[in-house]
Amino acid sequence: MTKLIFLTFFLISVLQARQNPFFPTDGEVDILTTSNIKNTPPPLKRAAITIPSQARAIKKVTVEFVNLDGSTQKSSIELNNAVDWYLPIFISQSMGEIKTKKNTAKSKDIPKRVLTPKKKYTQLYNLGFITFYKKDKEFRIATQDKMIRDFLLTKPHRIVMDFTRDANMSSKVKKLDSKYYKKISFGSHKGYYRVVLELEGIYKYKKVQKKKGYSLFLQ
């Protein structure tokens, strides 16, 4: 009888010490819950972000990612770099293959100076008395006619230029299909003719007078 009473008290003390083995006791650390359900996204190779045409500089890049426990977190990097809206911004984790070669050439075989070829102007349109060229963001106007006014219009962004000449010609529109420049239009008026250069995006411009014409530099 005494043994039975002792065994009963022992079992009661054990149950009070750990009422429910499925819940942690005081002082234990919770372990992050996991699941055997597969929800692994494909590995990041390369992604592209397009930027608006009025963008000229990038200030910050922020990445939001998912942690192992399903929570989200953000990481940012501060930048201050010029950008060309025409090109997308890429994000990638691929380092690519880096190949290195030993430079076994002798010093006498190494050229003292490597000249980078200069970019040439590309002709866009020729009307005889006025010709248009481009070189990156420079729009070159070769003419002997004087530009009497120029201004910028929006929606769409276009540069309007008036030149002195009694040019009796019908209105013309020329699609340029060129980076930065969409199309160019012509129209004659009394004592002058008008040239309208429609741009691919949102730009300001700076006009510089040349010896044989003008240059417009997009900004």
C-alpha cells in the first residue's frame, strides 16, 4: 500500500513539471516553423527595369527579398550616376566567365598609344539648302540660312526651328527611326521655313552656332 501511494505522488509531480510536452517550457527558444511544401522560385539570371524618358540620374536601388521564415526585408544602395533612359537597368547574380590570359608580349611589341576611332556623323536627311546629321545626342544642321528662332514644345517633345529663306515647298514629313530622334517635318511660310524635330523622349537642348550651321545637344 505504501508503495502504491508513493508511485501515485511521483506520477503527479511529473505531470506538473511538464503538463504538455508539445509546448516549450520557460527558457526554451522557439524554432522557426518550416514546411515540406516545395515553393522554391527559379534562380535569378537577369532581369531588366525600364526607366521613364525624363530620368537623367539614378539615386538609389532598393531590393526586397523573402527570408527563410517567409518574412520580407529590404536592402538599398545609394547611388549618384547619370543614366540613359533609352537603355534598361539590369539586375543579375551571374558573374559570367572571367578569362585571364598571361601577357607574354615584350615591351617593344606593346604600342605606345592606342587611338580610339572618332564617331562620325550620320546623315539623316538632305534638302539641298539644309542637311541634317546626328552623332549620339548631337543633332547637326548644315546650312547657310540663319536660324531666327527656336523653342521647345511638349506632348510630344519637339524642337521647332525657323530659318530665313523664301522656300516655296510643300510640307514634308520624314521618319527618322533613329535613337533620340523620331521624325522631322518641314513647312514653308512667307519669308521663312519651319523645321520641327520630334524627339523619342523628354529632353531639354542646348543650341550652339557652328561655322556652317548649328548643333543641338540633347540633355
